[in-house]
Amino acid sequence: MAAATTAPTPPGSLKRIVAASLIGTTIEWYDFFLYGSAAALVFNKLFFPESDPLVGTLLSFLTYAVGFAARPLGALVFGHYGDRLGRKKLLVLSLLMMGGATFAIGLLPTHATVGSAAPVLLTALRLVQGFALGGEWGGAVLLVSEHGDAKRRGFWASWPQTGAPAGQLLATGVLSALTALLSDAAFASWGWRVPFLLSGVLVIVGLWIRLSVDESPVFKAALAAAEERKALAGQAEKMPLVAVLKHHWRDVLVAMGARMAENISYYVITAFILVYATTQVGLTKQTALNAVLIASAVHFAVIPAWGALSDRIGRRPVYLIGAVGVGAWMFPFFLLIDEGGFGSLLLAVTVGLVLHGAMYAPQAAFFSEMFATRMRYSGASIGAQFSSVAAGAPAPLIATALLADYGTSTPISLYVIAAALLTVVALVCARETRDRDLAEIDERTPGDARVRADA
């Protein structure tokens, strides 16, 4: 049986798909990062007031990590139904869940009002956030990857990736404006709720845009081919998870390893740094937030450039630049911050995020090109989200604990360097995927082989 071919998506339609994915991921990451920033700045006082400041911060980051624990479950559920029903339906659902949970956090009573019930409710809503985000990433990048062609897939698929710095930029910008306009007492009393409640408005905008896009043509063709095989042979497809573990287990391990340095470095640079700069160096919250704000804008700008470079020289070389670069930058990163000036803090965070972008930009196309269409949502999501439990989830918590135990940044630098080495090993074991046609990866063969279905 010949493989179903798909016509290239017209440039105008592709740009609408990219815009829909970008806006949706921006909103979802805004919601997720908003929690991380609030955990570093106010949740330790509002929800864990009986603890000393550093222990309160650790407990606050523990609820932050809970969101990551729910992401693998979201990856499994959304991946399964995304491979069965389509990418678009699941993306709409993930946006509704994330936005609803974030809005509800803005309405939560604090420990002073309801006692220990407050952190319990906060943790429950954080679980919903993590579950939704676990399904969001895979669907958003696949929707773009499967609409585009191999020649510029790295560039176009990198745009949903800019939703992370855009969400960070938006969340940090709102918090920075509020901390500048309000007194500490007013911010702790009611100001922190404003950015969470703002999520309700953003979700309405995101839904309006996401509902206007079409399903992936590659998925439609694969679904039609699967239905035809079922009708002719009477053979039902395996569950996507089972197929991924049977045919693509190697690719899942590569994706998980590739995520370690990317995930850990990002949360150390953007979330833990708010704690380190304010408690260890003595900088103000406003100064730390402004540095992350400006660096996130640069991060947003460089991701498409790194994505375009991956179309020219390959996904692995660009990814390796980022992994090696982040590891090498960690000691200079903390030395610059320890100088205590805004300029040195800004330089440290900006260079760190630029190097992170070299990993994050090609990741969408790289992971998409590893898996066959009818298991791609599951495979990409599992590879990306299961690693987040060991990487991004505990990163701020581990960094804070290391700082509390040793009083120095040296073990934190070594922690990130170890993650970078693990990622380099994963990339050495990976195969280049740049020239693959997503419609031609046969579902019966591992993702490291490109086989036409009519071969």
C-alpha cells in the first residue's frame, strides 16, 4: 500500500497555525511560570508562614515541583487521545484546564484564612496545571511540525517553543510591574492575585484563535491509512503507548536524556535565580525580576534563529552547542551574579538563556522527527515530560537545598554541569533527523530508520 502523501500547507495557513500554537503555548507557560515566580516571592509567606524563610521557600518550591509530577500523566493521557482523535481537540482541552486552574489560584484563601487547607488547595490546583501542560507541549509543536515541510521545519517548529520565554516574559513583566507599583504589604495582601486572575482573559483569546485552525494534514492522512488497513485486514491498531515502547524505546530514552540539561538549566536560571539573587547576594526582588524580564526577551528573539540554524547544519550540532555551552557557563554565571550589580546579573542570565535556546529551539522538530505519525504525540510527550520529573521538577528545590547546606553556588554549578554531560551522551547516541519526511516514517520501524510504507 502506498504511503498517503500530503500537500504542503500554504504559507498563509502555516503562519496562522504557528500563531495559534504560539499564543496558546504562551498562555499556558504564562500560567505555569507565574506559579514559579510567585513560589519564589510570596507563596512561602502566604501558604507556609509557620516556617522560617528558607524552609518556607523550600516548601513553596515543593508544591512547584508537584506540577511537574503530574506532567507525565498528562503526557500519557493527552498523547493517547491526541494520537487517536487528533491534535487540535486535545490542545483546546489543555488550554481550558490550565487557564481554569490558574484563575482558581487567584481566588484561593491563604493560610491566615483557612489554615492548612490553603496549601492543600494550592497543591491540587498545581497538579491540574501540570497535567494540562504535560499534554500541551506535544500537541502544539506537532501541529506546526506536521503542517510544514522538512526544509524549514526547525524554524517553524521553534516558534511554539518561544511560548516559554514569551510566557516567562509576560508573567515576570506583570509581577515586576505590580511589585514596582505596590508596596510589599499591598502586593502580599492582594496584588499577587491579579496576574492569576488575568489568565481568564488570556484563555478566552487563546481559545478563539485555537478553534480557528485545521487539524494536521499528516495526521489526517495517517488516520485514513490506518482505517483502510483496519477495513482490509480487520486488524486494530495497538495503543500508541504500546507501539512507542515497542518501536521507539530508544528514541524515548534519547529525548529524555536530551531534556536533562535543557530543563534543569532553565529553571535554575529563571526560577532559582530569584531566590539566589535576593537571599544570597542581597539584590531586591525588583532587580532580579527585571533581569529575568530583559533576558527572556532576548531568549524569545534567539530561539527562531537557532531553529533556522538547525535546518542548515542539523538538530544535533545546534543542540550540542547549547548543552556544552550551558555547562561551561555555570561557574561564570554565579561569579557574575555574586558581583552584586544589575549589569552583571543581566549578563549572566542573558547568556545563560541564549545558550539554553540552542537546546530548546531544535527540540520541537528533533523530537517530532523521531516518531511515526500515529504514535508521535505519545512518543514526543513521553520523552519530553517524563524527564521533567527528574529534571525541571526538583531543579529549584535541589538548588535551594544545596545553597542552604553549603552556602555557596559551587555545588549548584556542578549539578548543572552533570546534567549537561548526560545530555551530551544522549545526543552522541542520537541520529540526525533533519531531512526526514514526517509522512514517510513507517509505523512498524524504529524512528532511527526512515522507511517508506510502500518500500
